[in-house]
Amino acid sequence: MLALSAQITPAMLQSFAALLLAHCLADFTFQTRWMVDRKRNPLVLALHIALVFVFSTALLGGVWQVALVVSLAHFVIDGTKVWVLPASRRNTLGAFLGDQIAHLMTLIAAALWWPRAVAQGSWSAWADLALIPTLTLSGLILTVWAGGYAVGMLTARFRANPGQSDLTDTGLPDAGRLIGQLERALIFLLILVGEPAGVGFLIAAKSILRFDTKEGQYVIIGTLASVTWAMVLSYATLGLLEIAALTP
């Protein structure tokens, strides 16, 4: 960790953090289900790319040139997914992960190529103070909301109607989605405050389900997937925060 942090400059990490948060806001916070379902429409995709550009420009402090390059790369990646991939592969977990990894590589490349993007923007005076909150908020969005997409795609095969959130029509509307979000948010908090043992209580709380029923099996698959995603992203966030703390 020390060797890695020594090769990363504060300005580089600040630029990456700003671009990462912009990506999270555009892809998960402000991209609606309506936009996701209609992204093959060029106008809808253009609207999404406009959000990427606006958030990237704003968080870089007005450095629109870098935001434009990142937005164009985002367009190529999303356009490839919605127009090139066959329909049977487009909404799968593999396509989702591949899409997000490609975006992440783009952000890393942009931060390496323009390491002083934030330092040249209007937020430069507050960049040091904003670094930890920016990385933490990005990690929270990826853990909670991106995790919802990932778990939903993984469990889609077990639902007769991919649009529904459960195997039955009983229960509160969208309760399963909300429980999953709260579950991942709690795991994120537990890991960041150094209490990962608390995650075991979440799993134990659902161990009373009967695994020999379809509903029980469905819930435990979703729970284990949700917990795994949350732990991986939470520890990744913790790693970034440690790098930020060690960066000279």
C-alpha cells in the first residue's frame, strides 16, 4: 500500500475521485429506470451522456475539456453495450460488470493523463478537504445502488417476470429492494468503522428462512450476493481511503 501511494500524487487522486463521483451520480443516482430501458434510443443515450458531461465538468471545477473526453468515452462504451451486444447478453450481470470496468479504466486513464484537472479548476482550494468525502460518497453509491443492479441481474433468472422484485405478490411493494439497500448500507458502515464482525448478524438474521422453499432459496441467493457485493465494494472503498491518507 505504501509503495502504491508513493506513485500517486494528491492531484491525481483528487481528479480520479471527482470523475468517479460524477460517474456514480450520472450512472446510478440520476439515471432513471426509464432512461435505462430506453437507452437504445439515441436521444435518451445523448441525455445520459449530457449528465455525465455536466457532473464531470462541475466536479472538476469547470475543466470541461477533460469532462468532454470522459463523456465521449462513456458514449462509446454505452453505445457498444446497447447497439452492438445482442439483446440476450445486453442486460446480464457480465455485461453490467464489463461496462462498469470499462468506465473505471477510462476514469483511471483520464486521471493519469490529466492529473491536475481538479487543481486547475475552481475547487482547487477545497480539493484536499473534499477528497475523503468524495471517495466515501462514491463508495456508498457503488455499494448500495450499483449493488441493486448487480443483484437484480444475478437473480433475474429465478423470477418468472424479470420486472418484479420477488417470487410472490405478497408483501410490501419494493420492500425487498429497500431491505437490500439498507443491508448494503449497513455493511458499508460496519466495514468503514472497523466492525466487520457485525456483518455476520445480518446473515444470521435471515438464516431462519427455510431453504427448501423457492422463496427461501431465492432470498438467500439474493442475500449472499448482496452481502458479497457490499463487502467487496466496501473494502475497495476502504483501500482507496487508506491510499488517500498515505498519499504524500
